[in-house]
Amino acid sequence: MIFGECIMAVPKSKISRMKRGFRRSNTALKAKAYVEDKDSGELRRPHHIDLKSGMYRGRQILEPKDSV
């Protein structure tokens, strides 16, 4: 009786440690990238507003923070 049996998915071959590691390599935590701002010299994330000066790509976006 073929239809009454429960047929499970079985892998054709063993997955090696290397292939398993390649698959799991994307789950590692990565350090966030920071760049030094040309004008203020502060570290900021790429493609983000510099919160100290309020500048983004040479334009004033936010009011600059007071250095108190």
C-alpha cells in the first residue's frame, strides 16, 4: 500500500562541514562601518546625517547641536 505510507524527504548525500559553514557564515555579527566626516572630523555612519553639525552631503539638514 503505497498511498498509506508516510514518505519522508531524505538527503541524497551528507553535507560536509565546509558547506555547512558556508551556509552559516552569514549569521555572524559584523562590526558597523564608520567613516570620518571631512568637515567636523567626527565618526558617523555612511549615508547618514552628521548629528553634530547637521550636515548631509554638503547641505544643512538639521540645526547643529550645542557643544555644552
